[in-house]
Amino acid sequence: MVLYRKEYIDETTGSGLFAESKIRSSTHIIKTSFMVTSLDLNSSKTFCNHCLTESSSLKRCSKCKHIRYCSENCQREGWKIHKSECGGLCKVPSSSHVPSLIRLCALFLSSPELQKEFSISSLMKHENIENDKIQEYYPFVLQGVTDMLKDSSPADPVEIYEMYSKLVVNLFTLEDGQLRTIGSALIPEISKINHSCEPNCVLSFKGRTAILQQSEKYLKELNSLYHTFHFPNLF
């Protein structure tokens, strides 16, 4: 049964999803796969870059020496995305920390296949924070993305800013079993839901699957869906 739908457009919050029928607590409202994930480079040492399994016996990419996989199958599947960033990561020293947000910005800018599959322009910005945190961290993001794209794709500061300002408010934080941040995931279907300091939904992950559940006693028909927003880890 369909329990949600995209229906309204508000001048302040933009488009969003609301309950199509009454939803009881803990109901799975949306269950979907990630479109693309990116681990913080430090986390790539202990988590498979494709299935996100934690392991002490991962095999690293023979070219960039940064990205690791738990099996040949994950390496084959992961290469579809990693091939666009591998050259850029080769320039990154082994001791460097590259946040997942910077990896994703560089990845979209350098991957025609990814751009064809999904248009970043379809994502909405969050105007309320555009002039503080987004502006504050942009120079750091610009430098990181420019370094990764050096010698491959020309780095256009305007294009990087546009991509960064949309990704930063539409990504979801990936955490390990101890709730430590390990990376970010782009899930366009769930990105349609608006942010709130008083959310009525909670998002959890199982492998490469995202599960959005109703967190209140029940949601009435036509109630808007909200989830929390966490600014991506950049340091």
C-alpha cells in the first residue's frame, strides 16, 4: 500500500511529502536503495566502499590505494562509480582526510554517467542556512574538490558551489554501530522530505538500504513528513 506521495509545493519549504493515509508508529514509509554513497576517506580503511560492511581484511584499490572492498563482487560493483574518482584520489596523500561531501562533489563533476543518471539541479537548496555554514565551509570544499579534479576536469568555482550547496542539505549521514559518522549517502526519494527540529520520521540503514519509519504514535492523513538535518562532517 502506498503510504506517501509528493503533492504540495510551499513558497517557504518547497516541495515535500505527506501521509496519504493514517500511518501507525514504526511503519516503514519508504524502503529504498541508496543512489550513491561516499565514505569519509578515514572510514574507507575499515568499511567496504560498496556494501559498507566493516572488516579488518579489506582489499584496497591497487591504483589509488585509498578505497577498499570486502569481495571481488563489491569491487566490480563499486568500480562503476569509483572509476571516475580513482585518478583524483591518486593525488591524495595516504595520511589525508577527505570528507565524503568533497568526494561526492568531485565524483558528480567528473562522472558523465552519474550526471546522466541523476541531475543535481533537481535537488532543492535550504535558503535558511545558505548564508552561514554553507558560506563558511565553501572555501575548504572548493580547495578539496579542485585538488581532486586537477589534471582531469576543469574546476569551475560557480559549478562547484552550486553542487555543494545542494548536496550539503540533501545528503544523509551514514553511521556505524556506535553512531560514529563514516560517510554520506544520496537518496533522492527521501530527500524530498523537509527538515524539522521536531521530526515525525526516523531514518535507519541496513547495508545499502535506507528505511524511513514513522516515529510518532501515528500520523494522520495529509500530515507532512519531516526528518532531522545533520550538517555533513567536513573535518
